Amino acid sequence: MIYTVTLNPAVDLVLSLDALKQGEVNRVNTENVVIGGKGINVSLLLKALHTESTALGFVSGFTGALIRDGMREKGINTDFIELDAGFTRINVKLHAEEETEINGSGPSIPKDKLELFFAQLKALKSGDTLVVSGSVPRSLPSDIYAQIASAAADRGVRLAVDAAGELLRSTLPYKPFLVKPNREELGALFGEKAETDEDILRLAEKLQALGAQHVLVSMAGDGALLKTRDGRIYKAPAAKGQVVNSVGAGDSMVGGFLAALERGEDLPEALALGTASGGATAFSVGIADYEKIMEIYNTVNSGVYCIE
């Protein structure tokens, strides 16, 4: 079973308008309410690919109920911990000449609720996969990712991490099965440039030296690179289409990659499906559906190749 963790989920209000004029009344062309948070996005993508998962995390208030009910309506298993105060954050995504995001901070998570969350992790079994991704509420300890990674390692659970900076670095001593930085995050992690494939592969090797097993790097219009734990390097071409909303594309890549592995496919196939899933979501409002993913997959799959 795949479990996803979203410590700070969100309801996204996605607005599109011709131009954003500060200090004036703006009229939108389209508006959509999308349930989200990085782990939740992974679960949504897995469901689109007919792969079961259970979404874990914390929800609160009317927005938390919207997320919980929305997930259940889509047939996704949830085991969210209900908070007694506050409300799950609201993010505003403005699509005009540029994409602008205004993200809420989220509710406070008390110690007793955090203990309930770690009790949930103790129920996971060897062979399960745990996906941890996204931001951390200010009320949680700064080493929360390391604590989660330690709990997964203790139980033989495969850990997939999609995070930046110290959140990602803190999990590496526990040998995560998969890490998925984008090109910018990878460069920032080491304070080095990550412009060429050679740069990216050199830094991916550094991640592996620190403990990562498989390193999947998304590169937007340049496709994706996968450096496997046995030293093989695969590259996938970029999906082709009109970008509508980049939010959730990286999460979808993780979801597609894990969905392929869950059904017994090999790593090149996982890279192809992950790249197609990320591209399909970038070309959609919200997380892509099965038809869109397969449409993109058919254009990507033949372009995956082994560099060495």
C-alpha cells in the first residue's frame, strides 16, 4: 500500500484573469476550487491511475471538511487527524501575465495530535511506501521530516521524499528509496549550479553519497533525469503541451513513478509514466485524469533512453 503524508494541506482557489492590476478591482475569467497539498496531490494522481493509496495528515474546520469529503467522493482512502481549532489553509493562485501565489499558513498542530500521527505510522508494514512532501506548519518541530524518515526506516517502509533544502537533507541518513528535487531545488541544496545534465548528475551523485537511493530530477521543459541506486542513468523528454497550471506537476510525477512500480513495471517505465503524469497535470486545471495522462504518455514513452 502507498501512504501519502500532507502535514499542511490546502484548499486552492485558482483564478485566471487577463491582467492583475494592483490597487484596483479585478474581474476573473475563470475560478476553480481545488483540494490540494503535495501529498494529497500524489493520492489524487494515484487514483487517476487506478492505484490505491491512503492519505494521511491533519485537517481542520470547514476547509478541512471540504478536503476530507472531496477525497472520499473520489474514492480515495483517508485517515486524516482532525484538529480541534483553526481551519485548513486556503491558497490563492492567480494566473494572469505571470503566476502569482498567496499561500495561507495553516492551523497549529498540538503535541497530542502529532503523537496520534506517529501511532498511525507504526501500523505501516515492510513493503509499504510512504510519500512525504510539502511544507511544514510552524507549530511542528523543525526535524519532523527526519522523525518520519526514522519511523519509516524502522519498519522497512520505502520512503519517497519530495521536499527542498534541509527538509530533504534531514531524511538522507535514513536512505530514502526515492527523492525528487527539481533542478532549482537540487542546485540550491548544494549551493551549486544545476544547469546542464552533467551538473544535475554530479549533484544527484552527491545526494546518493548522502544516502538517497533513486534520485529523480524534474527539469520542466528539458524533461527529467533518473539516477538509479545501481548507477544507471535514464532521461525522459519533456511532455509537449500548453501549460495551464504548474501547481501539482511535481507531485504528479512522483505519483506516476510510484504507480508504475506498484504494478511491477521497471524503472524506465516508471520514469516515462512519471514524466507523462507531471506534464499532463501541468496542462490541466487540477490533477490530470487518466485519459490526459495516457495521451501524454504515448508521446513520452518512446523517448526514454539510458545514458549509461
